[in-house]
Amino acid sequence: MIVLTPLRKFTFPVNAECINPDVFQGKDTAEIANLTVFEGNKQKKLSELFKIQEDGAESPTITINGDVSEVRRIGVGMKNGEIVINGNVGMHLGEKMAGGKITVNGDACQWAGGSMKKGLIEIHGNAGDYLASPYRGSTAGMKGGKIVVDGDVGSDSGAYLHGGLIKIKGNNVGQFLGFHMSDGVIHVEKNASTRLGANMTGGKIIVSGYVEEVMPSFTIDSVKPKVKVDDTESVAGPFYVFLGDLAEKGTGKLFVSKANNPHLKTYEKFL
Amino acid sequence: MVELLIKNGFVFDPINGINGEKMDIAIKNGKIVEKVTRKAQLIDATGLTVMPGGVDIHTHIAGGEVNTGRIVRPEDHVKDVVSKTATTRSGTGYSIPSTFVTGYRYSKMGYTTVMNPSMAPLEAKHTHEELNDIPLLDKASYPLIGDWWFVLEYLRKGDLEGCARHVAWMMDITKGYAIKIVNPGGLESWGFGHNVHSIDDQVPNFCITPREIIVGLAKVNKMLNLPHSIHLHTNNLGLPGNYVTTLETMKALESVPYEGRPVGHITHLQFSSFGGDGWGNMKSAAEEISSYINAHNHMTFDMGQVIFTDTTTMTADGPFEFTLYQLSGHKWVNSDVETETSGGIIPFHYKKNNAVNATQWSIGLELALLIKDPWKMFMTTDHPNGGPFFAYPRILAWLMSKKAREATLKKCHKKAQKKSLLPSIDRELSLYELAIMTRAGQAKALGLKNKGHLGVGADADIAIYNINPETTDIARKYKSVRRAFKHAAYTIKDGQIVVKDGEVVGNVSGRTMWLDVQTAEPCRIDDEMRNKFKEYWTVEYDNYPVTDHYVKVKDPIIVKASV
């Protein structure tokens, strides 16, 4: 196992795609120390920014102790292994990840788990905007795997979601959750914000807490006593079920808790 | 000025009939000369292929729609970031590269002259500013004239001479090179949410048909003695069964006297050669189209080959882009450019496992191989509509090697494989024929007297490739030839070495060409015309023209018109 400790507080963004179990595999500490990273526009060696130690334990593969909120692209495209980050982490964490596990004991910045295909990301703090969303302009959203966030999540999260599961446990979620999603499940255990599921064409968004409004391009379908999140879990309701986004001829499903949203009662007359 | 001597290369210069002969090329002051002094810098081209610099007749590299394409596709740039080097600037690439990257990538493939085929007159200033920033290449731009209101009015009145003078004036105010016609009549209709569906449909408000626009402008082109013919994007482009319209268009142009020079150029022919009557049974009409072309000499064509990749479609054909949007559901841009034209942009991913896309790929190659005379059919992808231009070496490989075609075809959709004519075509193009399709033929069709050949007096635009035609069987070793075309051993622009071993080593600005058409009488510019500019355009008449200072390196070509 490799333990990385930042040697100082970084003032410039650091691009460290090499912090990845697949890259570290089969390399000794000297080789790892020689891997290249960019700090701002300067090319550097990993050892110039991090103290690199090895300890005997098998798992996790990489542990980062300290604040790496300026360090971007950790675990991009990783297929195996495990990364544990004890501190805050920068943008593009685990982007296009295809397997393995990342645990963050702190906050994550934008695009955590963007376009991921497989694997598990656990963020025990808050996550930034574009959680699980593809790069700007791209339609290649998350295809599979699971992301669990214990805290709040920023806006435009789960955009172009095409599979997998996102669980959000915090009190606040930004606007445009599940924008243009076509498949997959987003479960918000507490409250969600406006423009929920805009342009969605498929998949499910479940909100167990409060939602200020449902977009006018959604239509009420039914009231269901409970809803399935995945094969192992289902949430008890009752839930209002909305279909949409009709502006995209979508057949996505929006489940909104009946108990926590008395102001949506007006929809019942259309049932 | 530096003198250069390229020694001992295998020279392919189709305009002068030189087919792989070993000879020396002497260069002085940016021109090819008989001989040079002993002090000349020597390039040893022993065992290498020497060709004139590549000429691209149709590639969207600058202007309003290209730039809008860049804006809507950040994800296209992020996957292809180009760092700066000691001689080159940084940029981004893939389907819509930044200006500098465009220049570098063309030059790396041995290209020296490119033509930007669609410039809305209103956006001419912008286009020229972008062209100024594309290094290493000579460029020109074709203004979109086919749906320009004044032209439609002149043609309706049957005043061809007035129309000709007006077009001459337009070449000057837009700094344009040829008459570009896109979906004639269709773009004007698109302003009202309609389209035309054959060349005999009426254009709303103008009482004119696409046939009259095409034939009228072809005649105007003749009267003005413009170096290139009309450059035509046909009606019904990209729709199943459109080959009928294409055939009708070609037949309509038979009425214009041929006189030894082509009267029209149909661009990206692949997109105009669809058979069938719906997407379900869409098939190739390459046989029908090519048999007509083989029997007639009055037109030239380019391929518009499709490459299997994620690219961006952009054309002035707004209604067609709307159709594409309905098919793909992708993000899209669509616009109506005032009284002039329209425009649209949609990202598009051509996939092997899509029957329609794979058939399109096949149609492009079928056309190029079935049309017997390479002087009629040129290689393009309609960059970036069929695929980015730096995929050209892949197309060359398909053209020169049946093995390469088979390797790709067997990965295609089963339905497309079954319908494809490619297995029945054994033709494999030689380097001489490829030189025609990529430079000589294009230069000739464009009327560029100093380009596309290596005769004395020609511009010293030369490409040298690491191919030994004596020892290499290009049809079998297509992979190494493909590599050679991708990274030219040398590219020489205006007598200076700009690329060596596939890397950019020099910097030349490249000129912008335009036509200075001299008519006996000037174009009639009266108060009525000025008033129309005031009423219908956002830019007034006085501010409309592209003045000379917009063009960084000027290369006006004087044309004596016969009106």
C-alpha cells in the first residue's frame, strides 16, 4: 500500500492523473516518485509534491492523508484497487472510472465520478457541482456503478445519467438534478431543488424529502406506496409518481414523497 | 532568397504528365525554376515520392458556422489538446480544430492550398479574420450566392448581365473566389419554415425554381470567366432517394455550353447519391450516378467521404440540419442568416454498426472508384461533415487497396455489407491517380494556374512522402503508405521547408486569394439597393464590404469578364 502526504498547501491546480492504482501497480516507491504531474503549467515529479511511503498492508491500494482540494484527476479511468482520501479532494475525482473503489473522508469538488462506468465512490462530506456528470457539452454520462454522498451535492448532478445509482443523503441538492438522464436511479434521501429531472427521457429520481415544485413539463401518473431503488433496497412512501420530461417526449419517472410535500396535493385532482 | 534543390525523387506531376520519373526540382524565390546555383540547399529525395502540395477544394475551416461549432463542442476539444512547441502555437483539435492547429495539421499531410467553401456574405469579415490566422496554407473562400436576394431578383427578371455584374461586385465586397450555391431556393424557403423538394419547386415570394437559379448562375459564371465553376450543394441533400434530384441537376446543367471547361462542381457527392425511399431501405445509388458521370464531361465532383468517428456536421443547409436533428436528437444550432442563407450545426457520430452510416461510407468509396476519370472526382470529407480532414490518409488507403477496404467493410453492419458494391470493385488507385484526386485535379478544377503542378513558374508548394514506388506494393503495404501520407517527410510552402519528418519546423503566413473581376460596366448600385440594405440587412451598405485591410496577405486574382 502507498501512502501519499502532500508536502505543502498547493496554491496552483495540480493535475495528477498518475495517482491511480492501475498506474502504481507493479512499481516501487522510487518509480512512483518519478511519475510526472503538472503544478500549474510546470511539469514536476510526484515526489516534489508528496511524501511517498509504503506500508505492508494490502488494502487500500493508495491512501492520501491531507488536503488535496487543488489536486485534480485522481483515479481517472481506474479499473481496480482502492483509493482512500483523508481530506478534501479536487475536481474530476474518479472520472471515467471503470472499477474499484474510492472513499473520500472529506469533500469532493466538481465532476466527481463524471462519466463513470463501474465501481463505487463514497463521499462522506459534500460533493460539488456536476457529480457523475460528463464534461461540458458531452452526452456520455455515467453508465454504471454507484456513488454515495453523505453530505450536500451541487447543481447539474447526474446529468445524462445512463445507468447506475446515485444516493444523496445531505439536506441540500443543487438545481437540475438528473438533467437529460435516460436511465439509472437517483435517490435523494432528503430535499431536492428545482428543475428536477429537466429534459429527462428515462430512469428514476426518488425524493424522500421536500421539493419546492415539479416542472410544468411533468404530468402526474399515480400514487405508489413504495418504490424500488435497486435489487436489494426499496423505500417506503407513499410517493406521487410524475412522468416526464414531456418536452422531450420522455418517459422518465419522478417519485416525490407525499407526506413531505403537501403543496403538491393539487395534482391529485388530475388523477 | 534561399534556393532549394530536391534531388532524385520519384516525381508525380499529373498536369505535366510526369508519372513517377526520377528527376530534380529546382526552387528559387518561392517558384519552381529550370535550375539553381551550386549554393542551393539540397534535399535528398532518393527513394521518396515528390508531389505538388495538396489542394483541398472543399473544407470548412473558417467562418461563422465553424466558430459556432467550436462553441457548442467543448467535449470535442477536451479529447484533443495540442501543446505548443518552439515553432508552433497551442490549440485544440479534433473535428473543429482551432485556426493554428488547422494549418499545422494540413501542412503535416503535405497540403498547401485549401478552400473554405461556405461564407455567408454577412459573415465575410469574420471569415477573413479567421483565414488570416491559419498559417502555412494558401486559402480562399466561396461566398454563398445561391439564395442572395438581389441575385434571385436578377434571375427572376432574366437579367443575366446585370446579375453577372452584381456577382462580380459580390466577389469584391466579400473577397470571394467562387460562386457557392447551397440547396438553391431551399434556404430562402427555410426562412419561412419550408424547403424545396425538387429542382422544379417554386421558391416562396420569388417565383423562381432551383433549376433557374442553378442554370442562371452557371451562365453568369461563364460570362464572368471565373476560374472555378459554380460550386453546388444539391437540393434534397442527405435524404434517401435524392440521387434523382442529383441526376436532374446534372442534366439541367447540360444546357450550359461546355466549351472545354466544366460548368459545375457538385460537392460532397456521397451525400447526394442515396437510393431507396426511406431510411429503412436507403441504399447506394453510386452505380446510377457514376454511369451518368462516366458518359458526360461537363462537371467535376468531390467525394464527401464518411469516416467512422465522432464529428460535427455544419452546413448552410439549415433544413437538412433540422432533419439530422430529428434523427439524432443531439444538441443543435440552426439559424437563418437574414436575406442571404441559413445555417445549422449538429454533432454526429458515424458508426460502423449503423446500417445507414456504413452505407454512406461505402457510397463515397464506390463513387470514387466507379468514376473512371480521376480528373472528375476529388478526395474530400467535406471536413468536418463526413469526418475531420486529418483522416485523409485513411481514405487514400481505402482507395489504393482493396485489402484495406475489405478490412473495414467486414466490421460494418451486416445489412450495409450485403448492400455494398465494394466487394465487386477491384480497382486500386495508383499514386499517379491519387495525385490527381488530391492536388492536380483540384487545382485544375479551381483554375489555379500556379498550383497543383511542378512545372517551371509554378508556386514552390511541394509535398515529399516517404514512399518508394519502386519497392513498395502500395495496395498490400497500405498501412505504411497511410503513415507516410499522414506525416509528410517534407512540406515546402513558397520555397520554404515548413514540415520535416511530420513535424512543423517553419512558419509561413499563407496568402488569401480572391477574385478581382473586371467587368466592362460596373455593377448598378442605386438608391433602391442602398435602401434595401437599410431595410432588410442589419449592416448598412457602406459598412458591408470587406475592405482590403481585413486580409493579411493579399493575393487578388484579376479576371477579365466578358460583360
